[in-house]
Amino acid sequence: EVQLVESGGGLVQPGGSLRLSCSASGFTFSSYAMHWVRQAPGKGLEYVSAITSNGGSTYYADSVKGRFTISRDNSKNTLYLQMSSLRAEDTAVYYCVKRFFEGSGWFPPALWGQGTLVTVSS
Amino acid sequence: QSVLTQPPSVSAAPGQKVTISCSGSSSNIGNNYVSWYQHLPGTAPKLLIYDSNKRPSGIPDRFSGSKSGTSATLGITGLQTGDEADYYCGTWDSSLSAGFWVFGGGTKLTVL
């Protein structure tokens, strides 16, 4: 069974840092681009970041550029999101998402994890 | 303000049909495939439609997608109470101002 399990969320003060992890199983992780998408309380989905299957290319939304870093360890089947200089507006459930198609390319995001809640508050 | 525009809410009775629209522009829907997602509260969002009109395996044919020009539509027939959820469209936007992958603002479906 294909599965994505996020972890690392929690309460952090403004200006602080947090690293999210997404453990993948049930598929060849190294063959798929991966994404992070978030949903703030009471709001819609917001695309955050993406990384190609080999980690060679990355993308960041303007709202997180320069503060968040996406990475992956294909030997550990794990996706990461390093978040720093966190702001109250970063408070959200963060979802790890697997691309639908195998191989090169980015889209579309397809299989979602259950998400991990990040709360930025003093 | 989302790049893709969806109605905030739609409603219909059990067994009926409902459509949810997603309006964009030439930099997104007009020249790219559209995906649709179902999000029940407290659960992981689920891909319903990709490439504008294709269903992943396991998605019932009650769900359908179409695209015309700069708009896309999700159709759901034979509505069930379990279909009550938020629905989002998504696509790639090639304009620098919008970014990369964009979502609509979401539509809440109520099955009366």
C-alpha cells in the first residue's frame, strides 16, 4: 500500500525553526517528484514547495522563498521541509504529496499524506 | 485571492447531480491540464480527476471532469451524503506572477 506519513509538526515561536519529515512506503520513492502543500485554519489549499525525483530541482512559493528548504533522501525514502524564520501566517497543516506520474516532470500532485500541524505562536 | 475561481458553496439533494466550476485564464487552465481534489475534514485530500477528465483507479465514474477554454468543471452524479466535502481544482500556471501549481479557493458541497 502506498503511504505517506508526515511528522515533525508542533508549536514553535515566531522566528523559530522546525523540520518536517515525510516517510514514504509502498512505491519507488526515488522515481517521483514530491510536493508540500499547506492549509491554514479555515482556509483553502496553498502550494508550498516541490522537488524533482532526483532532488536536482526545487520550487518555492513566494510566501516561503528564502525561509523554507525542501530536500529528500532517496536512500531513506524520506522528504523534508526545513522551515526557518517562522511567522504566524505559516500556521497550517502541512501535507506531503506524491506526484501522480513516475519519472521526470512535476505534476500533478496526487497522493496525499494525513498532514502534520504546525502552529507558530508565542 | 486565488488565481482560480470556484463558487464558495454548492448544494443538491441525495441522488441528484451537481457541477462545480473552476475559472482561470490562458496562463493556467487555458493551456494546461486540470486536476480535482476532494477533501473531507480531518482526512487527506484525494485526487478525483487528473488531465482534466481522467479518473485514477478506484474513483467511481460518478465523478467526471471537463474543460473548455479557460474553465473547467467537476461533475458528480448520484450524490451521496458521503460526498459532502470541500472540492478544489488545481493546475499549473505558467505566468511568473502566479507561480507554479495553483489551487482554486475551494467549494463546499452540501448534500441536503
